[in-house]
Amino acid sequence: MRLDVFTLIPHAFAWLCEQRPVATVLGGELELRLFSYRDTTPLRAAQIDDQPYGGGAGMLLRVDVVAAALDAVYGGPPDHRVVALTPKGRQLDQALVEELAGEQCLTLLSSRFEGFDERIVTNLASDAVSVGPYVLSGGELPAMVLVDAIARLLPGALGSDASSRHESFSAAFEGGLEHPHFTRPASFRGWAVPEVLLSGDHGRIDEWRREQTRLRSAP
């Protein structure tokens, strides 16, 4: 898979590339490319943002700047999915991560300041994705979240048993909520691990986990 990230601060992703699961699949299952808007901006003094028409707080990433970056890398609008990371986008969940992980090529657009000129989202991107109903100072953290979530689904990211872990991980989030997890010691300060998890009966364990998920998702 090739994953291209357009950002104002490519070096912010350096630490991510040194950690699992991203580092594990780099150069093999994942080709991660980082591009700076400032390298291709058509504006003077490496400008990339401007004040919004009609007034308002903050600055917006300009549409001509993003278009120039895409033109420089792809020679025009790419024929694969381009995701703009914005609080107004589709809420990121495991189903969407799995959907995006199935792409051969994927481009992520991150912004700083107050976000994108709306024409970036409507004309240059094919998808808009949000990591949550809140506002951050930029799109780098959401991009890292998505890169990490996608990378862990690629072959080899979690070791030889990645496929089985992937299946159990996805099932655990049925209904959008994960079942509870426990590890050793079996008892600590009087807080005991549920007996069913110590039974070795995988059928009972699976049923217990499904029931916990249903209970957590109940209104």
C-alpha cells in the first residue's frame, strides 16, 4: 500500500515511522510518503494560508496551494481516494479504517490553523474524515491516527498471527464498544479477574465477551 500525507510539518511524523506497527511494515507492505505544502506553493515567501472571505477568526489553508501540491506530485487530480482530515467529516471507526486499508493508494490532506478552504474538501478530496467531534490545532495528529490504524491491519504488522488478531480485534468492537480486558495477576487488592476468563473454555469466553459488548452498547 502507498500512503501519501500532505502536511505543513512532515518531520512531525518521524517518531511514528520508528514505532510499531508503522516501522514494521515500512518498505514492505507500506510505502509512506510525506509532502510539505510549502515546497510547492505558488505564493511568495512560502505562504500557504489566508484570511477567510466574509471575515472570521483564524486562517485557512488555500485551495490553490493544495491544488499545486497535488499537481506537483500526481500531475493533476489523482485517480485514487483523497481524504481531507476535518472535524466535519465522516466519523472514523474500525469499519472505515478497514475500508481505507483495502486501498492500493491513499492520500491524506492535513491542515493547520482553522482548517481548509471548503473547495479543497468539495473539489480536491473524495472523502472527508474526522477522528472526533472536537477541534485540534491541525490535521497532523488525525493523520497519524489514521496512518497507525491502517498500518496495524497490513500483513506482518502484528506478527505471524496478525490475521487472527485482526479478526478478534474487529469483532471486539461490534457495536462500537470493546469488551473489557484483563491480565495478570488474577487477583490484585481484592480485584479479581472474571472466573470465565480463567476457565480455558473459549466458547464461554467468546459468549461472555459478546455479552459485555452488548451491555456496554445498551442505552
